[in-house]
Amino acid sequence: MPALPPRQAAVMNMHFDLAQTLPGGMPVPAPCSDASFCQRCEVRDRAICATLEEDERGALNRLGRRVTIAAGQTVMWEGDDATIVANVIDGTLKLSASTGDGREQIVGVVYPSDFIGRPFGRSTPHSVTALTDARLCLFTRGAFDGFAREHPELEHRLLQRTLDDLDRARSWMLLLGRKNAREKIATFLLDMSRRLAREGQPPLDRFDLPLSRQQIADVLGLTIETVSRQLTDLKRIGIIALPGRRMVEIRDRAALLDCSEAA
């Protein structure tokens, strides 16, 4: 069979649960025939499909594929045809865009239960790359779009997610445009503590950052030296502890909240 373009080959080389194999060892995603998967899914009550009835969820499940991707692997590329969409089951991924001179700008981070890809769209507006090992519930965009058109409650859920994303984008504009370095770092840590917690659980007081300090700097529009200095200062005054290279422990949440909102 003809060689696949590098990007398509990279996607096809992801490990799919229940995978089949074509000649030459090329893995092909197989539909999920395990009807109990949705009942076992860790994000079933907060993912895009949460509003569906059990039989509807089962029908959507049969259109999906389980895919495991490694940290550093890109699932979607900015500007490419929008061919797939996915629910994030586990792991953390970054959304990024490129400037005219080829520099990367991280424009968002997605977590378990988030939805990635552009349904009803022709092209992908940003690249999606795993920051940690991750598991996805993957759909071809055509199949997902067709299912969504027949299930208004799913389209409504998509609209809700879109509006939530818009609200977060506006909040991020405020953070980038008006907050100083200390306020940005404090806001970022508080957001991580909330987003990394399981549904219905309080924010985490101890967690591993999915981003490196350089990536945090890129997200917040700071230098890596400023990020390191602010984290060290927050540690020095007892608001946080840094017991590991990426581990953060929030010791005084009220004080951290004050730092995030200081004028």
C-alpha cells in the first residue's frame, strides 16, 4: 500500500485498544464492541456524552475507538483537515498554535472529560499534543457529526462546552493582559488544583504540574526565570512547597487566592 504522509502515519501508529493489523504492520482502529465500556468509563458523568441515554451512549460507543498516546505525541496538527474528534479519558494535553516565524504558543490545556477537535468544521485551528501519557475516546469527525445531528441533546452539550471555553478564553485574556507575574502564577496554580481534581472532589492541595516551567512561561507570557523566581518566592513565604521537580503543595490556599487577586 502507498506510504502515508508523516502526520497521518503518526496518528495511525497510535496504539488502539482492540486494534486490527493491515499488511505491513499498520494498525487500524477497530470499533469498540464492548458495550460495558461506557459503564466503566471514568469520565462518563462529565464528558460530552453525559446527557445521552444508555442506549444512545452505547450507539455512540460503537462509533468510537480507544486510543492510548504517549507523552509528546501529537494527535492533531494546526491547519490540517479536521478528520477526528475525541473525549479525553485520562491524561493532559496542550493546544498550541504557531506564529509566522515558527514559534509555538500554547493556547490552552485540556484535561480528563474535555473534548478536543472541531466538529462541524473543515480544519483544525490548533495542534493537540499529549503532555502526559493519555487515553482518548476517538471518533471520525464525519461519524460524530452525523450522530450529533440526530441527537439534539448532544449538540446542546457541545454548545454549552463552546460557551464555557469562550468564558475561559475571556478570563485568560484578563490574566494575560492585566495581571502581574505573581498574580499569573498564583492564578495558574489555583486553576491547576481545580482542573486536576476528580469530578465532585475539592481542589487538590498536592499535585504534579503537567507542564514544564518553560511551558508555564509560554502559557503565561513570562520568561522561565520569572516563573522560577515567583515559585521560589511563594515557597519562601510559606504559601506553597515544592517537594519535587514538578510537584506543588499548596499550604495556604487563602493566601494564594489573595496573591491571584492582588491589585
